[in-house]
Amino acid sequence: MNQALIEQIKNCPSLPSLPSIAVQVLDLAQKADVDIPEIARLISKDPALSTKMLRTVNSSFYARSKAVSTISQALVILGLQSVKTLVLGFSLVSNLSKSKSNGFNHINYWRRAIYSATAARVIASKLAMVQQEEAFLCGLLKDIGMLVLDQVAGDKYGGLFDKATSHLNLSELEAAELGMSHAEVGGYLAEEWKLPAMLAAPIKYHHSVDQVSDPALKKLAELVGLAGRCADVFVDTDPAPAIVNVRQIAERTFGLTEADCDAILADVGKRTKEMAGLFEINIGTAVAYDTILKKANEALVQISLQGHMQASQLQQQNEQLQERVVTDALTRLANRARFDEFLAEKFAAATASGKPLALIMIDIDKFKSVNDKHGHPAGDAVIQAVARLVKVASRATDLAARYGGEEMAIILPDTTRQHAANVAETVRRALAAKPIKTPSAQLPITASFGVACVEPGVPIKLPAHLIKAADLALYHAKNSGRNNVKVFMPKPAAVAA
């Protein structure tokens, strides 16, 4: 939090204040022995507020079968919490809407605010939430920090507002250039006013809901954030991105379908005009959601196509990344980690099914002398050439891997000892038949091969035993003059250690 900006806010002479009637109602409502008649008398002393309250209670939002004619009735029918929330909303909007703009368009601000508030209540009703009035008020006041920043930063804030490509982008610009977002400033102001957490938390965290630990407050903050995107559908020049975003958030967070979202947005479009009149907010010409949707359909199709393309590209990138994770960079064979994983998997399958599993270990003969005499580029060229032969000799069901240094391996599922020995001999002959071209010379290269196999009657119980058996065969091949293939032949009673 930017402490210098907080000090500026504290010292700002035009900082919004909590209306006195709201303060009095909050104080009375917090008392242990709540005096309902006293609260009714207090509200009734303000004719303008009383009129707005009764008009709202009797509006289609509440769908009362009988008209409510007094504030006392409203308190009984709606309950103290709902009436308290409405008092806060009406009195704050009345005060705040009088403030003069120093940097950005207040008409557009209030237009978005009333759409947000209506959307919050409609969504809360759809989700059968108890806190429908709180949702409405949070939607109405969630961006109050923008009014504060407008008073404190003036033209600088107006420049930020003009630079922003969307409301979400505005928060990022605020944080980068002012050190605080309007949501954080709004949360600070709500705390200064000592508003209950049910109001303060969603105002502060509607752009950062993951910071809310209390499940009830988090759900309300998520709802308020979604309501803001619903408002963007009606106020943005290009509504298509907001429609897509609303559908994504609603499904991910609340399990709402696309049809649910369209029904909610249609309801918001109908109800906001009435609610704007009650709060004396000018929203201009109200456009029905169906009309907005028809105009946005072409853009929505384009966004959908782009989304599919991006998803495909992302999948491809993930596959490439996964391949890099399990692939040796020099040889393009599987790396040691993938070798260990594949061997463990196929060993378990072979043990369960009784089918054979063979392993060929390969070591390039006198490789150190290649590096010493011709340099590491020549050594790399030799390793790559051998790897290509190993890869060609492997079937689709096999795994060719670089085991380490100049050692390579082939894991051959469902393969007998004899067949594996034949594969090893084929690679050995191909390698010995032709010199390998390196940056410095054509080099005659040979390799030694060790073969081992898991099969019925062979007492190999673990993958490590199979590796050791192939290593022993390879060691025997090296000691037998190199450039040959040796097969591990255990006695039935022997156990590979």
C-alpha cells in the first residue's frame, strides 16, 4: 500500500464522507437493543430519502403483492439489514454524485455503477443468496476509489483513465503508476467509515478475490467482480470481450451456463433502467441485451475461433515443453529421467503379465580418446551419429535413451533375449561398417553391447537388477575385446544383486 498516497487521501479536503443519516442508522443498528421505531423515525425525517426508500421497496425488484406505505412497514417486511443497506446506498449516492470531476467522466462512472449494482442483485437472487441487498450496495460502491483518486490525483488520474483499454486494465495502470488500485483505495475508505466487513471486503477485493480467506466474503467478492463485468457488457463500446468473460467467470466460479448468463444479462438490462430512475442516475438510452448480443455475435464468433486457436497453440506448446523435459538435448533420445520412468512402468507390466522385457546397454568404445585427440565437437558428432542408429533400430513400442555420457540404452517391451541380441548385433554392424564424419575427421567408431532380459525362469525382481544384469554383460563385452554383443545368462538359482 502506498503510504504517501494514503496521507494525500487523508488530507484531501474534498474526500467523500459518510452522510450523517447513514452514520446514525449504523450506530442505532449496532446496538444490542435495537430500537426499530427510532430508526424508522430517523429515516422518515428525511423526506427525499424516505420517498426513495418506499419507491424502491414497491418497485418490481421486490415484487410485493401489497404496497408498503411507511418506513416502519418496510423495516418489518424487509428487515433491518436490508433497510440499513438501502439507507447507505441512497445517502452515499446522493452525496457522492454531487462531487465535481477533476479528471474523468463521472456520468460514465455512475452509469457503470448502477449496472454493476443491478447485476450484483440479480446474480445474488439467481444464486439464492441471503445477502442480496449487500450485493447491490457493493456493486454500487465497489469503484468508489475511482472518485477518491479523481479528487486526489486530478488530471493525472484522468490521463490514466483515458489510457486504460478496459476497466480491468485500469486497475493494473493504477497499481503501476499510483502504487494502489481504486479497489484498494475504496477498501481503505470503507474501513475508515467503519462499514461492516460484508461491505468493505468485496469493495476492496473484487479484483483480487484470492486474498479473501472467509468463504462467505470471498463468494460475495467474486459475485461483485462478476457484476462489474456484466456492467461492461452494457457500457463498453465493444461488448463482446465482456460477454465472453462473464460466461467464463460465471461457469468457473458459480457453475452457471451460457443460457443462465444470457438470462441474467437480459434481466439486468431490463431492471437497470428502473433502478437508475430510483437513484436518479442518468444511463442515457437503455439498450436491451438481445440487441447488444445480436451486434456482438460476429465478434463473439471471432473471439471463439481465436480462443480455439490459442488453446491449440497452448496444447502444442505444452507438448513441446513436455518433450523437452524428457528429451536429451544433444541426441534427441529420451533422457535418463524418462528412461527410469519407462523402465519402471514396463517392468511392472512384464512382471504382471509374464511377458518378456529386454534391455540393451550400449557403450561407445574408446570414446575418451575421441575427445582427447579431436575435441569435444567431434565427440558430440560421434554421440549424435550413434544415437541416430539406435533410434532407427528401435520400434515405436521401444524406448531409445541416452543413459549418460557416451552410454545409450534401448528398452524393448515384449521382446525375448535372442531378439534383443539380434537388434544389438544389427546396430553394432551398422556402426562398425562406416566411419563417422566429424568436424575434424572421418573416424572409425565401434561400440560394445550388453543385453539382459526379464522372462519366465529368470530371477530378476527389480528394474535395478535388470540394469545391473545388462551392465555386467556390457562389462564382459568390453573385456572381450570390445565391438561385440554379450548376453546376460543367469543360472536359474542365481539372483541378480
